[in-house]
Amino acid sequence: MNALISTLLNIVGRLLFIGIFLMSALGNKIPKFNDVSAYMASEGVPALKLLLAGAIVFLVAGSLSVLMGYKARIGAALLMVFLLLATYWFHDFWTFDDPAQVQQQTISFMKNLALIGATLMIIAHGAGTPVLDSRK
């Protein structure tokens, strides 16, 4: 594949990948901090304000790291930790009785597994080109 096309596809792919994380932090968790905290409390999340603040940091730092290609492996690991915890606490489809809820939570669970797979690929192979650090 042409190097320019490959680089452009990689940039677009990174933008599409991190979009969900930045939207989650900037469009929901930060402006609706108290509402999100209340929801987390209803799900039994411990140390919720600390974990919510940490989630915001992981989402923003991880997203920018992957997007810019600076320490992208670390950024992807931050996003993976967020996904693992969010998937466990909020998409526990096996605890629902309503078939519609089971279906919705299963879809969200599987979506998060796919995103975890993407973080693992970035951890294994780096961000590709272009990058701001020396590791691709």
C-alpha cells in the first residue's frame, strides 16, 4: 500500500477509535459529573468520585496519547483498564431478567470486548505512523 494512503488511513482510524472515549469524557462524564456519580453509586461502584475522576483522566490521556502517537502503548493500556472496569460494572448482562435489557447489555459488553481487542493491537504493534515518539 502507498505510504501516504497508509498514513492517512491510520490517522482516520485513530480518530474513529478515540472518538468514543473523548465523547464519553468530554460530553458526559465531565459536564454531568454528579449525575454520573449517582449512577455509579446505584451500580455499587466503590470510591466512586475517585474512580470517576480517574476514568476521566484515563479517557482523555489515553485518547490523546493514541491520537498523537506519543506513548500510544501506554495510552492504549489506560483505555483498556477503563474498558475492563466499565464492562464489568456496567454491562453485566448475566444479572438481568428482562430479555430486552439482556440483549442491550450483551451488545454493549461485546462492543467493549471489541474495543479491548483494538487496545491490545495498539499495545502489541504501536500506533503506526505518524508518531510523536520514536516507537511506531
